[in-house]
Amino acid sequence: MVSKIRDIVRPVDTLNPDLSVSAAFQRFHASPDLDTLAVGSESGVTGILLRHRLLDLMLSSISPEILFRQPVRQFMEKTFESVDISASISYVTATSTTLEMAEPMGALVAMEEGRYVGIVPLGRLLKALTGINVARARAMKEMREKLEAAAQKMAQARQDESRFVAMVGHEIRTPLTGILGVADLLTGTKLSKKQQAMATTIARSGHHLDRLLDDLLDLSRLNADKVKLVAEPFDLRDFARETRALWQARGLQEDVTLNVRAKTKGGKRIVADATRLRQILFNLVSNAIKFSGGGRVDVDLETRETETGRIDVWMRVSDTGPGISDTDKARLFGMFEQASEQTRLGHGGSGLGLAIAKGLVERMDGQLDLRDNAAGGCEFTVVCPVIKAGPKLVAQTPTRQRSGQFELGRILVVDDHDTSRFVISQALIAAGWQVDSVATSTQAERRLDGVFYQAALFDLHLGDVRGEDLLASLRAGSSANRNLAVLAVSADVGAERRAACLAAGFAGFVEKPIRPRQLVASLADLIVDTAHQGAGAVRLRAV
């Protein structure tokens, strides 16, 4: 591609300054497309002669006979612009003083190592520039198309990765129901100490695998930009109490003193995604306790109002652990990264917690910082913008006392996975319910038409139909179970799936792997809530 001055230079001999104007006209006549000639010699150019200037002179009062005998030095332009042939055309056109003139010269003088080599007609220069710009625009268009294609390919790859991880998660969670569910059922039976230890080991290993799976799914959602934030009002003091209650026992096990404090200068109640803030904070607290055996972990929660009136929530977690080197700090928030190989061997973990925490903080338009703790160890600080919430509404008049007592009736379990069906049924039977369990929608519809149930659990991924379709068919029918309270059961634990279940009419959601105790509690809550749905409305007051 034409890009340098040497590509467009026209090698034209110079005119001797003493040459007559007549001879110069003959040179121009021999080259009709030539408008400029250099005057001088190869060793030096003293000026340029322009065709249109000579034609103007012929139309002047000077006699042609006299004009033709005059030397060209009398009519040459002594001011001209020279360029080196190694210069780029783009650079010359951008910096040329000749092109900026109201009446530009006809050409530039081309030089190489201080010697004249020819002229560069401005028309040829501008034409070459146009070609360069067209080629550049074409190249930019092609590059843009390639980048867009690459971006689409990357987005598709992220979507494929997300779907793959979700599929793997679903397939792993289902057999995990057998591992964790049966382990929990075993611990509720009469076992020897050795058998109890074995069951506990199975449960602990299964829970570790479940946590790792949760981390991988969260990371996949972050990479695929599928993390949805759900803002809701909550009290920072309740948040602090919950943190203390959940992690105090873990701290005692690790011989760690846990201090949790809350300051609410910016407001007690705020609107934010409490679930994600809890996930971020608990990741940081878990790490701090893990590395601070025999030491102390301080958790400070605070709301602050900025100078611009914005409300920020601050979450600071500091520990007295071994600390992290500056080199390790730079990579600590990457996936599968840990402070050192000794850390991995000594404390375990996947190295995903901090990467997930950072991704969630950024998704919430916040900032996560790490620095050394003055008392030794590390200090993690999270700052996220939130909204100040209105007052909490509470009942102004006493309502009917809810009773947790109810008759244990018959439950229908619909799940095409034998192990899941077994775990769910055994957990409910052990709690005192009568249970019918079926594997297909046809069997379920037959049962629902002939037996009255207290509640039901539908797996969302039945072999023949979806759980949502089975529920829709039940609601559209005329059986006595038409308004039956139904819990959805699924290994797909994403927020979108939960929301879709509620929208479809399910009364709640039970995630796999099934934990028998949690399952029983969820079902009991559902039955109690259903029994009290007819309670009258009460007036509310703000607190």
C-alpha cells in the first residue's frame, strides 16, 4: 500500500536558474500534467517555478518577446516546502504548511539525505492520502467486525460455560441428595460411636463439595453477567446480630475471639441486596477466622453519609492472622488464588471466595480493599452505595396468636430420581407424616384425583413433564387438591429459578441436595402459613 512520500514522488530534473522562460515553457509543454518545476541543481534547490504564474505573466503588460528571454530565476518562488521521501504521507499532510495556505503551492520538493530527487504534486499527495484513509477505514471496519465477532464468540462461550456449569451443578446436586440426605438420616438413628463418626465424615465431605459447587456456580454467573441484584430494606443492627450469632460458635471452635459492632450514623435501615452483602461479609469472616487461630477477628459494620448526600455501607473485617505479602496481595483476588502453597496445604479451600466477593462488590458498584492490619494480620474493607430505607412497619393491634401445632396428614412426593424420592420420603415419615411417593406425572395425577393431601412436593425436572406443567394442570382441574400447597424441588438453585417458581404458583422452594431437617422445617412452616392465610389484616405503625 502507498504510504511513504517515496511512493508518490515524481523524478523531474531541476531547471537551471539561468535558463530562459521560453525553455521553461517548453518543459511544461512536454509534460501537460506538470504544474511545478524545481529550480537549482541536485545539490541544492533555490526555488520552484509554477506554470500558472507564467501564464499570468503572459497576460500581463510584459511583452512576450521580452518575457521569453528572461531567466527563470526572476520569476521563481523562493519560498517552498521540502520533505524527506522517507516521511509518511499521513504525517506530511497533517503537518504541511503549504496545504494550509489560502493558495497552496503546486508541489512539494522531495529530498533524500539532503539531495533533490523530484517533486511531489499536491494532487498526487491528496489522492494518496484519500487512498490511505479509505484503506484505513476499510481496515478499521474489518477490525471492528472481527472484534464484534470475537465479542459475540466470547459472550457465547461465557453463556455456554454458564449453562455447562449449571448443568453439571444440577447433575451433582441430585446425587448429593443421596449422600447428604442419607448421612443426615443415619445420624438420627441409633449408631455406635464409630458409625456416628463415619456418618459425620460423609456429611462433612458432602457439605464441603456442596459449598465448592455453590462457589463455582456463583463465579460462573458473575462471568456470564447473570448475577441479579434484589434490593430490599433491612436493619444493619439485625445484620450485625445475625453475623455474630452465626459465626460465634465457629470462632470458639478455632479459639478466635469474634467482635461484631454496628454504627448507624447514616441510618439504621438501608435498601440493598442483603443476600449478596451477607455473602460478601461471610466470605471475609470465614477467611479471617480460618487464619486467626488463637487470635481475634473484628467485624465493623457502618453506614455513612457522604458529602454529596449519598449513603454508603462499610463492612470492615480485620484479623490478627499471619498477614499477606505485597506480592500475594496483587493476585489474591484472582480465581483459585491463595496466599501461598503453604496456605492451601494448611487450611484448604478452593481460592474462589475472595474472587466471588470482589466480583459481587463490583457488581454492586462498590469497592473492596485489602491492607495490613496495624495489630498484625489483614484488614478487608468493603464500601457499597445503598439507599436509606423508610421506617419499619409493625402491627399496631394484636393479631391472632399463631400456633405451630397442626395435624400431620398425608404428603405427596413427585420425583423421578429414586434416591431423592427415598430421602424425602424417609425424612417426612420419620417426622410423622404419611407419604405417597411417585416418579411420573401420570402417577401423580392419579393420586391427586383420588387422595386428599395436606401438601405436596414436585420436582421441577420430571422425566415426562416439567413440575410447572404438573402444577398448572392441578390448578386447572377440579379435584379436591386443586388449591393444594405445593413446594418446588430442584437442583437448579439460581435466583431466576426461585422467582419463576413463585410466579408459577409454587408456595416455596426446596433446593437439592435435600437436608432432611431443613426439609421438615420448610414443610411445617408451609402448612402453618397455609392454615393462617385467612387471618384478617391489621393496621401498621412505623418504628
